[in-house]
Amino acid sequence: MGAQELSTLLWRERELLEVLMFKLEEEKLLLTAGKTRWLPFATREVEQVLERLRENGIERAMEVAIVGDEWGVGDDASLRSIIAAAPTDAWRDNFTGHLGALSELASSIAELRDANVQYLRAAARVTHETLASISPEAATYDSRGNTGDWPPGGQIFDGRL
């Protein structure tokens, strides 16, 4: 336990964030290709990665508390304060690398998320406009199976049956 375990958890978190980026990119490709049929599957996979990230985050918080206590910055320390309190340059460089990579991944994920939201909004708008343009002039069928203007005003059943 301690700094080594925290570093391992940060590596795992970076890997999970990269998987999340991949899954968001898949969603984006599905949206741009109009393959909305597969979106529920892609969304489920994103949710699974997010759940693994939450679990990893709990483990990371516990290790941060341990390292924070060991290094004298408290059990609710941020990664920046752990970097500042690192006892050696090696640990400082290690955690600085993690912080930089995590920040970059978070920024990229936010951009992908925002792009996907825009695609979803555009798809919803197009769907709404398409539905609004459908003509409500649905014809009814008579007893011979023909459509037409009969009866004027529309009825559900042909009374001549």
C-alpha cells in the first residue's frame, strides 16, 4: 500500500479513461453514420466503463488518504498536494506525469461528449421536423379495400358493411 499502489491505480484510471474515449468515439461514429440502431449497445458499454471508473475512484480515494497521511498532507489531499509533498523527485515526476495525462484525457473526453451531444440534438431536431412535415391526410378504407375521400370528415368504420 501507499505511493506504489496509488500510482498503479492512477495507471488503471488512465487506461479506463482511454477506453471511455474509444467508446465515445464509437458513439460519435455511429451518430455521424446514422446507425442509431446500435446506439443503445454503445451507450451500455460507456455506462459499464463509467461504473469501473467509479469503482477505481473509490479505491484511489482510499490510497490518496493513506499517502496523504504518510506524506503529511492529510487524508483528503488532492493529487497536486501529494505532488508538492512528494519525498523524492521520482515520486514527484511520477505523479506529475499522471496528473498531466489525466487532465489531457479529461479534456479530450469532454470534447467528445460535447460533440456527441450536438449530434444527438441535431438528430432529434431532424426527427422532429420530419414528423412535423408528415401529412395528416391519412385516407380511410372502404368495404372494397379502396382508399379515397370517402367518407368526408373521416370515420373509422364503413357503415355500408
